[in-house]
Amino acid sequence: MSRDCSSTTCTKESCEGCKSKEKGAGISKEMANGYSEIKKVIGVVSGKGGVGKSFVTASLANQMAAKGYRVGIMDADITGPSIPKMYGLKGAAQADDQGIYPMITENDIKIMSVNLLLPKEDAPVIWRGPVISNMVKQFWTDVIWGELDYLFIDMPPGTGDVPLTVFQSLPIEGVFIVTSPQELVHMIVKKAYNMADMMHVPVFGVVENYSYVKCPDCGKEFKIFGDSHIEEVAAELNVPLVGKMPIDTSFAEAADAGTFGQIDNTYLKDAYTYLPKALEE
């Protein structure tokens, strides 16, 4: 006997038998804009802020665009958007009766962010949770993405309204979890993993950022945030570790200059192999 889940929170037990178990928590998915055809929707999440989700999202998007795939980024971090700045995008996104048009980077990635809808990029977004969640839904229902092989979603930190909305409302194929080497990494990664698990969304892999900094003179690696325990955490969760990224000032400089589209992040080369291939289906 199958069941439909109608509550906004689920446990693994309450969702057993739910006929929507394979693709979310049993809530009906929102329909994409009629002028959008998106093959794979990939989330980038974390249990805390400041670990580099936008950096990982943009790196994955750059790599797939360089391989010839049609790529978009939905900046779902409504109160702390950074994707447009990283790619040097400014101004207002255009709209008509059909919907809102994303802006396009120099390396041909389509971008939608609240910063492309505000009068000034430094204007604060002082909205309550339901309004923010509805904005994220509109990025799916009202934005004309066109034909995309991959849409990467840069999530806000934590396990609150927006991640819940994305997991419930969008056809997420899977997520990457981003973290850093501090001792509390075990708890933080497990929070993100458990949320994805409860929503029946696969975790493709874990990425550790700020793993070390390399001396430009001698090449020695210094672990600024202490020894990493990410291998043990990934093994416990049975999730692949797909990248350990150092503190690389050239990447930060590119993001600040709005030229991140030129970055080829080879530290994440293993992550690309875990992406479901959009053109094989």
C-alpha cells in the first residue's frame, strides 16, 4: 500500500511506502517554466556557512560548461548571494510576459540571483522565511532557463526553509556537501547528509575546502585549520570524498575581480566523475 506525504516534515519511518520516495519527501514538485527544459538539477549544500558552497558550485558549472554542456546556476542563497559578483554580472535581469531571463556569463553559463533583481547589488534582503522560499520557487517556475543539461543550485547554509523548499519542490537529482577541516566537521556533515537522506535525495560526494595552504616558496603544506578528519566521516557515511581544496589566493582574486568564469578548479576533478551524465539518457 503506497502513501502520499502531506506534511512539511518527514522522517524515514513516516515516508516508508510514499510513492514519491525516489524524488523528494512526497510533496508535489513545482512545474518549471514552460520555456525551460532542464535535464539534471544538482544541489550544493552544507550544514554551516562560510565553507565555500558558491566556490564549489561555480567550479562545477565551469567544468561542465568547458566540456560543452549547457549549464545554469540558480543562486538560492537569497540573503547572501555571491554568484553574480564572481562572474562580473551587474544590472537587472530582463523579463516579459513569458517570464524572467537569466543573465549569461562570458563562459556561457546562465545565472539567476536575487542580486539581478534588486535596484542595487548591495541592497539588503530583509525578508521572512516564507517570502524567501517563494522567491526560490519563482527562480524555477518563472525563469526562462531554456535548454539546460545541468542546473546547479547554490544553497544557503543549514537545514532551514530554503533547502527544505528546494528538496520538496524541485526535481533534485542529488547533492554535494561542502565542509571544512574543523573538529566540528563530523556533526556538520552529518546534519546535511541526514537532511538529504530524510528527503530521499542522493549525496554524490563530500568536498572539503580550506584543507591546507601551500607555501609559494618551498611548497610545504600547512594545515591552518588543523588535521582533517573528512576521510573518516565520508567512510562512515559511505559517501565518496571527491575533493580536498587548499586556500588558493588566485581563486579568491578571480572571484573578487568577477573573472571566476576563467577558473579551472582541478582540485575537484574527482567530483565531476560522480555527476550523472545528462546526455546519456
